[in-house]
Amino acid sequence: MSEAQEVETNWEERRALPRLPTTLRAKAFPGEHDCIIKDYNERGARLYFPDRPKLAEQLVVVVWSTGLAFDGAVRWRNGPK
């Protein structure tokens, strides 16, 4: 196992709640940035942004397939995620 995989695995083990994997398409506002919700639980989500936008600290994520909107705050940045 590579060091990067080990770090990510350890982080996953420390989560209070497991995350559910997904490939839901969404938009993050302000700015209408396309993204993919990679995983989520009731406390948060990991978003993937193919264009690496500069995001505000507070944002709204709208799931394309359902139109549901969620208020959020950026907690961690790792490249396009």
C-alpha cells in the first residue's frame, strides 16, 4: 500500500459516520461550478471539481437529478476535491 493510500484509509477509519460512495452530478454556488459528489453522509460530502474553481467558504450544492439544495462550508481542500 502506498503512503497516500494509507493516509486516506486512516482518515476514513477516523470518521464518526461512514460515507456512502456516489457519482451524483451537482452544481456549487455561488459561481455555478459543475462538480461530482464522490461520497457523503449526514455530516458532509466530498466534492470533485474538474475545473478546480476558487470557491467561497460558504456554498450551496444543488444535486442535478433531484434539485435538492444543501448549504455547506468548505472544510478541507485537496486539489480538485
